[in-house]
Amino acid sequence: MPTIKPTPIILYLIILLFTIHFELYAAEPVLENKDKENIAQEISPEVNNLFSKAKNQMKNKEYIEALKNFGLIINQNSLVAGPHVNRGIIFYGFDDFISAETEFKWAIQKNPNSTISYVYLGLIEKQKGNFAGAKIYYEKAKTISPDYSLAYYNLGILCDLFLKDIECALANYKKYDSLTNKSEKPVGIWIADLESKYDVIKQQQLAQDEARKKAEEEAKLTPEQLQSKRDLERKNAEEAQLKLEKEKQKQAELEEERLRAEERKQLLEETKLKQAEEDKIKMLQDEKAKIEAEKVQEANRL
């Protein structure tokens, strides 16, 4: 049976999601029959015991035995969704995405609110290269459970690395970050990195949009209209360049005048300092002369 080989980033994601979801679905019996009002059949103690056995096998990595026991539960209780989810998780861990997809779709058919199934189906669609389809599944998971953090996490990665939609990536990374309290999260680093690049990327996107819009408009013109348009653009560009050069010249003149004013101000300050120094020297000389005169007068009296 052909399988889809995951890339390194997907392997990282698989490890993270498999670990988290394994704990979630191995911790409690996931029968989900109470979520459907039209289910009349009761879950027997035998089935609960079988489920406990299967979940322990899952914990102990006895996946083949767990698959068999979850299958027995399905055979005995055809309307329950939880065993399909657990089988899907196991198949996904084996990289058997075809079997995993089948199980998750069965789970959704039996429980349309199986959020985790939508997330895994999104991962599978991403493996196929169907990024638009993956996004639909993640958005569905968010709609069903607005506080389901992993839906935002996976959608953030999809938008960031595959759809190249920075606004979508930032919005979902930030929502995931606000819903979780884990320390040393790489998401915080990703958010900071994207925000530092946001302005540059936004400008690039705007330039691309403008270029595309211009090309679409020009495609509708006749050759004469196109030539006329380009002549006008050239004229406007020349006028804009001339205006820019005049503005630069004006700024240069203003800067030159500012520098001359600074020089005059500095020269005036230096002149004042020099005059003050000369006045001080003259005052000292006058004081000295006065003292000498008083000494001469005193001597003459004696």
C-alpha cells in the first residue's frame, strides 16, 4: 500500500501531535456515544473493559493488539466514534495515511463534533499537498471547539510554511499562545520572527498586488492606448524626478545656510569669550596698578 513520506517539519509536527493526542485519547474511554441523541444502544461493562484493555495496549505501544480490540468494540457498537479515532491515531503514527483517513472520516460520520478527527484530516490533506483542504479541516475544528489550541497551532504552521499567509499565521500562533501556558514554547519565537518581518513582507505583497493590478489593466488596452499610457507615465516620472532633484537642491542649500549660521554663532561665541578674557586681564592689571599706587603713596607719607 503506497504511503506519503513526511518531510522533517511534518515529522516534528507528527511527534508533537501524536504525543499530545495519545495522552488525550488514552487517558479516558473515548466512546462518544453520549454525544449523539439518536443512539439507543447502551455501552456494556464488557465493552468498557475491552476499551480499558485497548487503551493500556496503546500506552504500552502494543499497537497491533490495540487495533484489533478497538475493531472489536466497533463491531459490537457500530455507532460509537471513539475507537475509530484511536485506530486513526495509530494508523497515522504508522504513516498509513490512507487507513487513518478512513478511520477519522468514520469517526466524523458517527460524531460530527469529533474535533481531533478534523485536525488529523487536516494533517493528512497537508501531507497530500492539498493545503486549501487542510485549512478547511482546521477551520472546522476551530468552529466546533473555539478553545482547541492545536487547531490554531496547526493552522498557524500551515499558513506560515505552506500558504505563506503571514497574517493568518500570526493570528493563529497568537491565539494558540494565549490558550496555552507551556514554557519554552517555540511559538513565541515564531511570533517574534514573523512580526519582525511583517512590514517588509507586507510591502512586498503590496508591490506584487500593484504590479498584478497594473498588468491586468494594461492587458485591456489597445497598443495605442498602452503607448499613450506609458508616455504619460514616463512624463510623470521625469517630472517627479525633476521635483525630487529640486527638493534635494533646496535641502542642500538650507543645510549650507544652517552650517554658515552655526559657524557665525560659533565665531560670535568665541569673540565673546575672547573679549571676556581680555576684560578679566585688564581688570586684574588695573587692580594691580591700584595696589602699587597705594604702596607708593604710603611710602611717601613715611
